[in-house]
Amino acid sequence: MPQLAQRVGRAKPSAIMVIAETAKQLKAAGRDIISFSIGVPNFLPGDHVYAAAREALSHDSGQYGSNRGSDALLDAFLKHIEALGFRGYGRLNLSVGIGAKQVLYNLAETLLNEGDEICFPAPYWTTYHDIADIVGAKTNVLHCGPEQNYKLTPQQLETALARKPKVFLFNNPSNPTGMVYTREEIAALADVLVQYPETWIITDDIYNSMVFDGIGYHNFVIARPELRDRLIFVDSVSKTYGMPGWRVGLIAGPEQVAKAVTTLNSNHITSVPEVITAAAVAAFSGPQDVPQAKCKEFAAKRDVVLAALAKIPGVVCPRPQGAFYAFPDISVAFGKSHNGTRIETDVDFCAALLGAKGVACVPGSAFGEPRAMRISYTCPTAQLEPGLARIAEFFAELT
């Protein structure tokens, strides 16, 4: 029979979704499961978002939309990024996609030829490596362990950029660690980036509105405006507004990049649907009370998670200051057993934890850090402390 394209063989299912699906199946079978696995915000957007969607539906034209995105959406996004500190951008600097993931794939197709190098820090979001593999790019992973708070240093970046990669991909706040770079840390990295003008810069910063402790959100192009001609900022309505299923992602960057992404849109998605566009406009432009309240709630949940982990001997967890993840180093468990089950890796640990205690977490190796696991603490508040208590019990039972 005919063969599939080689690139399909390089595509892998999301490791996060595999864990989430296993937890879902166990719950359907009657198990008491608490899931800390999938990275969804687990809240719904404000009523004004639904009102905008209903209004758009009542006046639906049934026509195709813009490949770049509607003027209303682009204008709403421009106001959003201006509030973040991005100045001097216009509609021609923007384009849309069906979620940030599809936007990132478009950027990979736009910027990377087969064999080109892309570098990014680890821990990383699983999709970074997956997309690079599909488009045939070479990856240079910059390992940033818990001993350096999972953060990239200027020295690491300089070593990586000396190899002249085509793309440097950066994520702040971080999924999976929840770490947030300070203004000074961003400035120090930006000072390195300006010395290597042959490298494109992508900042995947979809958690930019979920920052705790007054640390603030900062970007390279704000620190060094001369980077604007080669920096692409990626955002989404998914996390900030509780709208992951609505699938709206956007970029702000050089006009030639936005134009190329728009052209790719014309060849596959055509446009973001009118009703969804209206909802996204309302999210960006309307009241911000829901995301602001949720940011405070997630900060409080973060504190509960850190307090619980601090009581487990040998577990180390750098303090996350954004998103809704904690990424503890669990390697103290390696070489031990739980009720006869030997634990040698993070995968072993998460499988045994799910089987014994009904708590689903994602192994750190999915994110390039096999000493850790990811805890997504967006579950209902009533489940948070019981789930953490089960993790503590599991550690206490190790022999």
C-alpha cells in the first residue's frame, strides 16, 4: 500500500494528553482520581464573552473571515500588548491562528528550513520539541536544572547563540515550571541577544497576565527595542481568560513574519470563525475582573502547593511566580520502592503514584527534565490539599 510521509513518523502524541487520558479512563472506571496533569485553567470566561458570542451568532454573515484576523480582533490585541509595554505596533505586525500551538507551528514553517537549528531552554513545553521534529529542524536544548531555579543564564545563552541557530525560542512565564524572569534577568539576556543578529527570537508568553508577587511581566523587546525586527511575541486567550477550547492565538512581530503567517493561514485554516473572533475581542477589551481574580486565586494555590512540598524530606521545588504549575525535583525517590514497585525514573514515580494514590502528574522527562514532575494546580480548591496529602503519603511509604 502507499506509504505515509516521513514527517508523520516524526510526530508524537502529546505526553501530557496521554497522562490526562489515562486519568480520565481510571475515573470513568470508578477510581477516585485527582488530576494535577493537564494544563487547563479550569475556569470559564466572564459573561460578557458569552454575550458577545451570542450577539455575533445572531448576526452571523456565514462568510469567510480575514486570513490575518478581523480588524476588531487585531485592534483589541494591539491595546492588550500596548498595556504590556509593546509600542509602535500596527495591524500589519499581527496575525492570528487556531490557538498558540498552531501559531507556533506556523512560525516553525515560516522560519525554519529542514536542518536549521532551533534552541530553547529546558524544562520546555513538550510541543516545542515535537514541532521541531516534524519540520526537520535540529534542536539544541539548554538544560536549566533546579539548582539554577530552572532559569537560563546569559552565559548559557551566549554559548548557544555562538552556534548561530536560526531560532531562539523562549517561554516566560514558564510551562512547566511556573518560573518568571525578573526585569533584570530579561535585560541581561536581551543584552546577549543583540550581539547575535542572525537569530530569530520567539517569545511564547501566553501566561503573561498570570504573574504573582509583584514581579511583573517583561520582554526582551521592551528591554532592547532594537530587537523588534527579529522578535515574535506569541499570545493566546486560552490561559488568561479561561478559553482554551475557543482556540485563538496571536502573534506580534516584524511585518514580513506576520505576512508569511497570514499567507500560511490562507492555505489551511483560512480564518478564525466570526463567533469565536467576537468572543476573543470581548475577552481582550471587556472587564478583566475574572482573570485578575483567578490570578490571585492561583497565587494562593501556589502557596498551598509549596507549603505541602516543603514538608516532604528531600523534595526541592524552586518557587514559581506565574502560570499555574509547580515543578518539584522528586529524584530523592529514585532507587526506592513503593509496596514492591521499584522506582528508578520520573515515569516510574508518576505511574506508581497514579496507581497507588489516584493522583495524576506529568513526568518531568516529557519537558526535558527527568528529575522532576509537573503539578498543575488548577483543580477545584477542595481537591488540592487532599491531592497533595496523597503525594506526601506516597513519599512517606517509600522504602
